[in-house]
Amino acid sequence: MPGMGTPSGSGGSTVVSAFHSALLSQGALILLVAVLLLVVWNALRSLQYRRAVARGDSYPPPRRPLGVEPYARRVLRLGFGFLWIIDGLLQLQPGMPLGMPTDVLQPSAASAPGWVQGLVGFGVTTWSRHPSEAAASAVWIQLGIGVFLLVAPRGRWSQAAAVMSMGWGLVVWVFGEAFGGIFSPGLTFLFGAPGGVLLYVVGGGLLALPERLWSHRHLGRTILGSLGVLLLVMAGLQAWPGRGFWQGMTSGRPGTLAGMVQQMAGTPQPHPLSSLVSSFASFDQAHGLAVNLFAVVVMAAIGLALVWGGRFAFPALVALVVFAAADWLLIEDMGIWGGTGTDPNSMIPLVLLAVSGYLAVVRAPATEDAAVTEVSPAAAIAAPAPAGTGPDGEPLAPRPWWDRLDPGHAGRILAAVGAVAIVLVGTAPMVAASVNPHADTLLAQSVNGPPTVIDGPAPAFHLIDQAGQAVALSDLRGYTVALTFLDPVCTTDCPAIAQEFRVANQMLGASASDVRFVAVVANPTYNSVASVDAFDRQEQLQDQSNWLFLTGSRGTLENVWSDYGVNASIEPAGGMASHADLTYVIDAHGNTRRAIDSDPGDGEADESSFSTLLTEQITQVMHS
């Protein structure tokens, strides 16, 4: 399962620190909202009390008869509420900011069709460019949805929570689970298909239904029958030959199931669990045919029993719980270990749906008479109070809604508002990140550290540009200069840095006319004008009017390298040079103001991050 492994990006302490800072700042905002809502609730109670005393009425006002939530619906609502909270807490792991794209999103779509990989790629790009904001947003969105489901038991608020659960569940199912692997080969119920979060979406859809439907057995039978059909389909896929599930070993290598279980056993987790999973992997290697036959028969039998219903429903439910628990422990490995496990996988929500469906069948008569639809907050406000008469016999005006609102009901409404606020606090930065094409500068700083602020005269130089024209640093007075050192025959870092400069020029917009992007050759051998001109054409810089690639004699270049702290030497068995990746920002008066390490990192997520950082530093120097 994606995410069940050692997070490859967990070492970025700068990004992780930013993630924690984002959580704290957003948490402080949520705490402020909670305090304000508590103040509003207390003020409402105080106002009601004072007016009741003035009228000689009792306080608190009589509770509104809201009826009883159907038992099956309550189990489903509370179950998914707690699951969303667990998922939100799992997102707090420090491996999430940098590990999510590489360890969860990309592996989930690795074997999917191109169009699925394209969709998931959008999520990968968004998360990779803004890892701390995206990770913090996921925490608060999921915690907020969970709290919303818990505090809104009935009425329109509860349905709104269900719709919110459906919406975010679909987002996670598409971008986080790549449609639960339904478009990939090797689809199997044992690994979590059709996606654990899709079951959250189904649960949200059931909770969004009119409450009266939960008071009849038909809904419960539909839930159980649908799960039965799902299990029958999955049993057929599990039995399909040629997919590697019937063999414990294939050509001396573990079969499909044994290989997955072995991978799970290697996940960082408590030793008793890893030992249990490893033992099952060994058992499957030795008895692959028997293990798969057992799985197919059990899934098919449970599926048939759930579709048939009646007296078979309870035994089928018990068998499903036992089978799901075994799969959850031995194959899905609980879904939460490894540093980037994002949820408990599919078996728990599946069992939750099955239990709620069964309860909707067996508890329907007990809830049918008691079910009363909750009056929405708007209706409670608009409903007139019974009119009374004053001492003079004249009818009294209806009391305002805040006098008639039950304090307990008001508390639930305000708690629901608070839950919505938690979701919005998480949603806002996630939406902003998805439309922002520029990566967070923290990515570049996590590789190279923050820029160094300095202030002193920049060392002078007299060199030749790519057109063979003499250029001195003094000729660039009046312009802000971004100066770096590139090897014209380099095939690794230097082309990436050149593209960073090109993107930074585009990001500056109209301000780019006041900036000169300058590179000095950093190769003792390949330093001709023809070499720098070829590099410009290769990197499509020949038409950038404010770009200069400067060169000169070896002695002249060595003096410039020495002045700027760049040591260039030819690498053994090649023509490329080894040199420091440095960028300096020089102001319009010829003073060096910033020194920036410009190692491009992995050349992917860090690419636009350094462009953003360079643009930010140039802008600061221009306006200082």
C-alpha cells in the first residue's frame, strides 16, 4: 500500500520546522475562533437569563423535542467521525511534508494509465511546491470533518458534514489513491481496492440521505446487498488466473501476495507485528494456492450471504469482521506504519458500513416511531412562540429567537460552526497552493540554507560576453545584478541553474528591465566565446536581452574565481569542471548584498523554488 515505507523526504528539517510552524499558527487561529464561539454562547445564555428573570420565567427554557437519531446512522456517523480524526492525526507525522509525493502519491499511480498519472501528477506538483502548507492543510481539513460529524447529530448541519466528508473523500481518492487502483493491473480486495477513502465517500453519501430512510429496513438491506456484490466481484478478480495470486513463488521470487506482505513486514513498526506479518509472508510462499483459494471462497461465500440476507446476514457479518481483521493485520499491516501511513486502509471502513447496514435492518422497528426530523437552526429562529397575554389582556409580542433557543441546541450549532471553521482554516492555504505556480522558497533553503546578507563592494572584473564584447562590472552600475558561475559543458547542475535564472527573469515581469543576469565561465579548459554561445542556445537564453555569459583568458577567470570564492578544476576523465554553486546579488551601486548557495538539489521540486527565492532576494535588494 502506498505510504507504507520509510519516508524518503523526512530529513528536510527546514521544511518540517515550517510544517510545525504552520500547524501552530493555524492552531492558534482555530483556538481564537473557539474562544469567540464560547464567548458568543456564554453571552447568549446571560442574555436569556436576564430576560427570563425580568419576565419572571423559568430558566433555561424548555428543551425542544428533537427526537432520536436512528441507531444505525449514529454508529456510521460516529465511526467515520473518529476515522477522519485518526487520519488527521496521522498527517501530523514529520515525514508527511516531503514524503507524501514520493512515498504515497507517485507509488499509487505508478502502474495506472497515463491520464490517471496526469491527474495524480497535479496533486504531486501542488504538494511538492508547497509541502508545509499542504501537509498542515490536510491535518486541519480531516480533523475538522471528523469533529463536524461528531458534533452535528441531526438535521441540515449533519447532512452538511456528510457532504463535506464526501467532497474531501473524493479528492483524496482521486489524487491520493489514484482512484483506489481500479484502473491498475493487480487490483485486489486484499490490498485495499477499490480504495479505503472511497468507502468514506459512500459513508458520507449514506449520512447525507434524508433521515427518514434510516427508519426502514430497506436501506439496511441495500447496504448489505451492495457490499455483497462488491465482495463477489472482488472474489472473481482474486480468482482470475495469471495475476500472480495463485502462486506463492514465481520463478524463484515471491508471488504477488507474498511480495506485498514481505514489503509490509519491512515497514518500521513494533517487532511483534513485523514478525507476525513476516510469518504470514513465509506461509503464503509455501502455500500460495491454498491461501488464495481460501480467500476466494470466503469472499464469495460472504458476498452471497449478504446478497441473500435474512437469516444469513448475521453469520455473514461475523465472518466479514473476522476476515477483514485478519486481512487488516496480516496483509494491510494496519495501514498506519512507516511514517507516511495516511489512514487505516479499507477494512475498518468496510466493516463500519456493514455493521451500520445490519443495524439498519434489525433496529429499524425500534427507531421508526421515535424518529423525528430535527428542526434546522433557520426554522428554529423563524418559528413563532405561542402568544401569551399581558396584565392588560393584550396579546404579547412573540419572544425573539434568542430567548427561545435551547442552550444545548445553541451549543451544538456553535460547535458545528467551529468545525466548519477548522475545515476552512485548512482549505484556504490548500486552495492557494493549488493555484500558485511558484514553489515555496523553503525547498531551496532546505537544500542550501538561507541566503547570507552582506554589504560590501563587489570585486571588479573585465571579461567578454557571448557576443565577444568587453563587459566590466562597472558597466552594470544602475542595474541590480544576479551573478553566478557556470560550466558551459556541464550536463548536471549548471543547466538547471541557468533555467532557474531564466524563470526568475520571467517572474520579475516589468522589473526585469532593471536587472542583469550574469554568469561567469567556471571551466579552466572550455572557456571560449563559442562554448558560452553554444550553452546559451542549448538553454534557450540567446534571446534574453538581460542575460550575459562572460568569459576570458584562464588567468583572468582564475582571478575572478578567487575574488568570489569559487574554485574550479577539471574532473578526472572528463571535461566538466568541479566548482561551487554560488549566486551573488549586487545592487545598483556595485555592492554585494546577498550570497546564495545555488545547488539545484534534485532538479525537480527545488527547480522553481530557487527561482522564487532568487526573485525574492533581487526584489528586496532593488527596493532596499
